Amino acid sequence: MALDIYASDQEKSEAIKQWWRENARAVLVGIIIGLLALFGLRGWTEYKQNRIREASSLYQQILTAKAQEAGAEIYNSAERLVQDYSDTPYGLFSVLMLAKEDQARGDAEAAAERFKNALEHTQNTGLRRVIYLRLARLLLAEGNPEEALTTLAEIEPGSFASAYAELRGDAHVELGQLPEARQAYQEALLDLGPGEPRRQILSMKLDNIAQP
């Protein structure tokens, strides 16, 4: 609403009344929507916090059962976390735990399926980056370097850039693509701080494929 600076007080008052007559409904609707959004956001935040607490409690039960070597209880609780709390970090922890058990039993296919299923049930970018990385490592370990490279290309790595680049380098080595491997390892080094322990490992990998 724009008021004429030369209008009298009475005209100003009338202009305000007119503006309210024309806009009151829209203002009230806006206020109501704002309040609903505020309380809706609070409700959603509380819901998410409750889910995190529930998932944390269930994960703690898994750790307790693991310490007591209660295999069946571990498996059942972990499966429940994966199915009901896949959108939380604890759901991811359970996926990694179960996949590790699958690999220990020699069932890499089951482990890969767990990772793929987890990707279908979480939209959290950070969690997805971890899952893609673990899946690519599994594929490479099972002799599928091309699939590993394809998997690593599925998502922007963010803070996992160095780990992604190193694994790309490992895959290129398996494929005999040494120039690409060197480039990937160099990228991995660039993304590490000067005091990072993995710098030594990456330097060794580069030395192993150095040009004659």
C-alpha cells in the first residue's frame, strides 16, 4: 500500500481502511498459513527427532546383543532398523553391518542387494554417498571394476571426494588403464590434508604404477 505524502490525516485513515477492506482476507489467510507452517514444521521436527531416538535405542540394543553374541537378536533388530528407519544414520549402520555379515558368509550378491535396497529407501545425500562407495568397493572386490566405476559416477561425492577418487584409481588399475589410475590417485591426494595417513598409501599406489 502506497500513501500520498500530501494527503490529510483523514484521507490517510480512509486509505488505510480501504486497503484493509480490500486486503484483509488475504492478510488473514497469510497469517493462518504462516501459523500452520510454523506448527507443522515443529511437528515435523519433533517427529524426526523421535525417529532418531527410536532408531538410536534399537541400534544400542543391537550393540548390546552383539557384545553378548546373540546372533538371532542382532539380525532381527538390524533388519527392523533397515526396514523401518532407513532414513536415519542408524538404518545405514545396520545395512553396513548386515552386508558385512553377508560378505563373511561369502554371499556378495546378498550384500550388493542390501546396498541397492538401501539406496531405494533413503534420499539423504550423505547416506547415499556412503552406500554408493561401499557398493562400489564390493563390486571391485568381486572382480567387477567397470561396474564399480559406473556406481561411483552415480552421485557427486562431496566430502567423500578423496575416497571416491582412490577407488576409481583402484578400478582403473584392475582394468589396466594406468594413465586414468594415476590421474585418479592424484585427485585423491589433492583432496587430502597434509597430515592425513592415507597420503602415504596413495603415494605408494602411485609409485607402483609410475611411468618407467
